[in-house]
Amino acid sequence: MTEKTMLRFTDLNNAKHFVNLANLNNVVVREQAECNVLAFHMNNQSVVPITVDRSTAERLMIELGEVK
């Protein structure tokens, strides 16, 4: 079994994102009407907010929950 190193997804502006999990400190999820804003807090103290649809947010939360 291989360890997941990158989180891959597309935001509401159809931009493709690849987040290196080794650089990720934590993720804050803010639910809005029909979408979610995920704030990726990186090890270097930068924060990257990204707006995604609900199904993408749910998938990412499941995937992040599986990362050990």
C-alpha cells in the first residue's frame, strides 16, 4: 500500500490544485450556502483559502481523515 503524498482537487473556478500533504499543518472548513471554503494552513505559516462544492469538500475531509 502506498502512502498518499498529494491531495488533488478542482475548485469552483475550475483551477486544479495539488497540495503537498507533507507541508500541511491543518485545514479549517467553513460551510456556506452551497459551497465550502477550505483554509489550508501550511507549515511555513501561509494560509491558502479555496472554495469548493460540497461533494468535493466531503471527499477531501474523508481523504484527510485517512492520512496518518
